[in-house]
Amino acid sequence: MKHILVTGGAGYIGSHACKALAQAGYVPVTYDNLNTGWQDAVKFGPFEQGDLMDRARLDEVFAKYEPAAVMHFAALSQVGEAMSEPGRYWANNVMGSLTLIEATVAAGCRNFVFSSTCATYGDQDNVVLNEDSAQHPLNAYGASKRAIEDILRDFQAAYGLNHVIFRYFNVAGADPEGEIGEFHRPETHLVPLMLDAIDGKRDGLTVFGTDYDTPDGTCIRDYVHVCDLVDAHILGLDWLEQGKESRVFNLGTGSGFSVMEVIEHSKAVTNRPVPYSVGPRRAGDCTKLVSGSVRAETELGWRAKRSTLETMIADAWRWHQNGHYEK
Ligand code: UDP
């Protein structure tokens, strides 16, 4: 069976990718420093603890498993933190990824799947965001991901490192079987924070700004179910294994929902009120991020199956009530 090296496999998206890989007949090897990941989430293949910056450790893991491909999820990914501590984002995300990419090439592995972000586009009023849109990130998170995309292009040209870049929109939901889910400490993402507020685990949700140029004044995002997202990664892996050209794909549904709309849907799904108050804008937030591309559908054959707000919130709610990890 083929091994796939999954960096960040102990994290939210990485652990769902490991489950999908195992179901598709691969052996996912999780490489994670457990700074933000959870060993409890590593359930579908071997675990190797290590840091992206640790080249010797990476070399050891590549030699041990001879992975057919790398799926690279490990990253710092919070917009607020990226604004206040940009150096950590450049160091961990860019230097860490460069170390991983160099180790990949040195090990003779030539297939690389990278999790990038719609945050690389930045705020572009009335522009349809497709893969050819200009990239003007507003924060060090998006900027660091854009830089890694550039590194991959250079390594393709120099060493033939074939890669698929996925630019995620907003990922939500959880494994419908409840084995794994979203669990960040601290939590900064809208859906889990809202479920905490509904559940009384925190005082209430703060809506970051109601003065944006949108119909209800709150930011608009394109939410995609984590299981749909990782399905695309399996298709991306197939794409590379078929020897197709390196390619960028947006992963979003093309439908945008405001923060207030997410609150309304959460009320309906959980049948409980959402305690919230209105606060100031969060630095680094874009007004609207919605995918305008169907490239993943037309070229990869990807179909989003669980990405309605109702299903995403219902799956997240089920996990939220029963699931958590311990250090
Ligand atoms: N948001 C909010 N309150 C929160 C967390 C998030 O109003 O406590 C908003 C945020 O401003 C953005 C949307 O919810 O418009 C999604 O934010 P999240 O951090 O989940 O993802 P991001 O878009 O930053 O990747």
C-alpha cells in the first residue's frame, strides 16, 4: 500500500484527510509537532512527531516510509494572530514549508498537495475570484501561503516537483461518523465559537463588525464541508498520479453567507438561541470571499455533497456535543 506523508495530520483538516486517505486505500503517515494538533486525532495510520523546521527528522521519516506523495496541511492559520505576530507566520509557514519541500525533493518524491487559502486573494470588490485572479493578501497568513505557492512553482521548474494547490474558502463541519472534528485551543473560528456560545461554554459570540459593505453589514464567506474538501484532495492525488500538470484549484461552493446568516442557520439547526453581541471589525478580515470557479468540478470531477450550511452546522453540532481531544 502506498504511504502518503500528511503534515498536520493531527489537526482539523489533516485528520479528516487521513481518514479519507485510509478509506481510499492509502496509508496516511501523520507528521505533526502537536503544537496545535491532537494525538487523539491520529487514528488512521502511523504517527511521527516532528517539526517542519527539523530537516534531519523529516529526512528520517521520508527514508522510513518512502511516501508516494506529500499532503501539506501543517501551518499556523489564524488571521488575528497573523496580524499581531507576523514573524511567526513567515518563519513557521514559509521557512517550515521550504524545509519540507527541500526534504521532499531530496527524498525523490515528486508529488505534492498543498493547502493554500482564499486569503491569498485579499479584498477585491466585485471581482469574481477564480484561480487566475490577482493575489493581494491582507495579512501575513495569506501572504505566507502565497509565498509557498511561489516556492512550489520554482521547485516544479527546477526539480519537476509536481503539485496541486488547493485554495480553501471557509472550512466547517465534521466527520459525520463523529470520530474526528474541529477542536482548536484557543478557538477563533466562527462555527465552533458559535456552537460554544449556544451551549453556554462561553458567554456569547462577538460579531466582528456590522459596517461592511454587504446587505446586512457583516462579512460574507463561502463555507465548504471538511469532508468535501478532503475528497478533493484524494482527487488531487489521483491527478498527480496520472501524471497531469501542476494545477491550482479553488475549493468553495460559490455561495456566500454572512455572519448573521450563519447565526440564523445555527439557531434553526440547534433549535436554540445564539447569544451574541456586536463588536468592532477584526483587523485583516476581507469583506467578502466567495469562489467564482468551477475548475475543481470540471477538471477534477469534484462534487460537494455535504456543503449546505445546515449539514455543516448539524455535523459540527453533533461533534461539538460529544467529541473532544485531550493532550
Ligand atoms: N467572525 C466573527 N466572530 C468570531 C469569529 C469570526 O464575527 O468570533 C467572523 C469573521 O470576521 C469572518 C467570519 O466570521 O467574517 C469567518 O471567520 P473565521 O475566523 O471562522 O474564518 P476566516 O474567514 O478568518 O478564515
